[in-house]
Amino acid sequence: MKSILKCESCGRYTMKEACLCGKKALTPKPAKFSIEDKYGNYRRKAKFSFFREKGLL
């Protein structure tokens, strides 16, 4: 079963891999949540360094 996709540039919804504008369409669903997140520590470190780089922390 195919699911609906959303264009990353124009925001249109489509069932095809590529939008009418020619850009890639991605799934609009968030990632599945897990309490035992194996990569959560890496993601938090990346987010922290991103905010520090932008001067938000």
C-alpha cells in the first residue's frame, strides 16, 4: 500500500516520488517513537552543537 507524500519545496501532497515541480517528495509522518532510542544521545549532541553554533545557547 502506498502512502501520501509531501513535496519538500512547494508543500504539495502527491502519491508519486517526484512532485510536479520536479523536487523530491518525502513522507510527512514523524519517525516512530521509542523509549529505548539507540541514537537519541547522538541526535541531542548534534542539536546542542547546532544551537551553540547559531548563538542560541
